[in-house]
Amino acid sequence: MKIALIGPPKSGKTTIFNALTGAQHEMDKYSPAASEANIGIVQVTDERITLLSELYKPKKTIYANIEFHDFPGIFARESENPESAIYPEIKSCEAFVLILRVFKDEELDELYGPVDPLKMLSHFEDEMILSDMLVVEKRIEKILLGYKRGIKTAAIQIEEKALNLILEQLQANKSIRDLDLAPEEDKAIRGFQFFSAKPLLILLNSSESEFKKQNEALDAIRQRGFMAQVIAGKFEQELSGLNEEDTELFLADMGMEHSIKDRLTMLCYELLGLVSFFTVGTDEVRAWTISKGTNAVNAAGKIHSDLARGFIRAECFGYAALIQHGSEKHLKEKGLFRLEGKEYLVQDGDILNIRFSV
């Protein structure tokens, strides 16, 4: 999964990226803006995988990963070209984490205006909607030109219908993510990767001293329907260089249980509606990430396409039951070992072994 860290210039995106990944990228406020994204892989902390590994003692233990992309500031100027070379790369990510500055800095205030996260959020929403609107209008114009030339397939008509619904939504200054499209319409426009269709998480980047004073802004953003959290970016980056014991002490002092690495990975799973299932054995214990509501045959395909193609049954038992009873043998004795068909909806914490024949 790819997650984009986006936001205005000098909002602290790279500081947060460094805290997440342990990288040491330049973050001085006087340094020029980067021309490309920083990319880092973050392992998803999951104590269930740790305990399963202790139980099975496999040759390999594989946690889930999230790929974070730290992009240069976007939508800094209203005249920016919505077809900028970096925009397709941003759109290719599955969700956006929008980082807004709430720490005070006189020089940054003079350059980019005083701290006002609600105003900046509104600006970003407007710019995302405007960018999408330009793309939609251009595509509709091309479709209508094609109609005049006799190009009018069923697929193009479905696409046109979906685009007109989207255009109406955007003209009402509403994001595409709030629009319900029919499955065939959603499929027809999926390739556009619209900005305002992406799930959006807001991070308010605060100073350590002001960390606990952001409730008013946080509540206002949540009332708009967004997931939102406060982060002290510089504090988190310093924390990433400490040992485990010191980290726990500093987190407790800030009233937090987890570092930004663990908090943000959990938030991204929640934002995207993701769950984890596991495969276990003496060769490998591994976490697999799927969307809620994924059936067994599609979960099997996540492991390997042959497993989906030749799917027969999924042997299934729950992580919690395994930890409670201690072994697969005890689960079978208690009738907690199940055989599930193709349409079984895989649950978070399921442990699967796929029976298949190709």
C-alpha cells in the first residue's frame, strides 16, 4: 500500500517522514523545496505476528508494510498547473495524509500566512476539487467530440454518465469521495485517480509545547467528517532515535501510548478499511493485508494467483482462539478448526491455509 504525505510547503512533512522511516532527509526551513518525493517503507507493528512467530518458530517472519511517499508542497499557489508532472505520482497513492502546520514560526507566517488549519484545509479541498473538475471537463469534451465522429460504445456511455455525475458533485464544491456511484460507473472512472476521491487523513503538526492545546481545531476538522490527529513532528523525530525504554518514558510524559509510526499505520488501516489475515507454518509466518469484506477466494489470490484459480476450501481458525488454546491440535479437538468456501468473508485475525488444485 502506498500513502502520500502531502501539504503546504514547510508544514513539516519531511520531519514526519523522517520520524516514520528513520531517514535523515534535509528539513531546514531555509532549504529549497525538493523536486521529487522521498520514499520509505514502514513495517506495520503487529504483536499478533510476533506471538505467532514465537509459537511456530518459522524460518521467516514477514510483517505487513506501508510505503510512504513524502511529496514536495502542493497547491501552494492557486495558479499551479493541475497537470504538473508530480501529480500523477501523487494520485497513484491509495490515500493522502494531509499535514497542516499549527506550530508558530514568524518567518513562515510571513511567507505563507499565519497558522490557520481550517482555512488551509478548505484551500486544499477547493484545489483538489478544481483540479478534478478540469480533468472531468476535458474528458467529457473529448467524449462528445467522439460521439460526433461516430464513436459511441456502451462503455463510453457509462463513463460519460459517471463523469457527468462527478461534475455535478464537483460544481457543488463537494468531494468525489462523498459520491456514491454504481459499481459499473466506479469501474469506468477508476483510471482517473481523482484527487478528491482519495481517503484523506489530517495531521496537525504542532510544537511539543502546544501539543495538548489543539482540541478546538481538531474537533472542528472532525466535525467536517475527516479523521484527524495532532502530532508533534520534531518531538517524534527525536523520539525515533531513542532506545525503547527512553521512548516509553517520553511518550508517557506526552500522554501517548504509541509513537507516530504505530499510530499512523493503525490510522491508515482504519482510513482505508483494511484488515489482516495470517498464514503460518515452520517455513514462514506472514501478515496479509486485505479490504474488509474480502472473500476467501480473493484473499487466496492475494497470496498467489494459483491459489485463487484452483481454490477448493480454506482451512480457517482464529488468532485469538489459537493463543487461548495453544495449538492447532487443541483447536481441532474443540471443533474450532473450520472449512470455509469461496464466499466466506475473511475476518481480521483469521489464519488461513488454502486447499487448491491447479
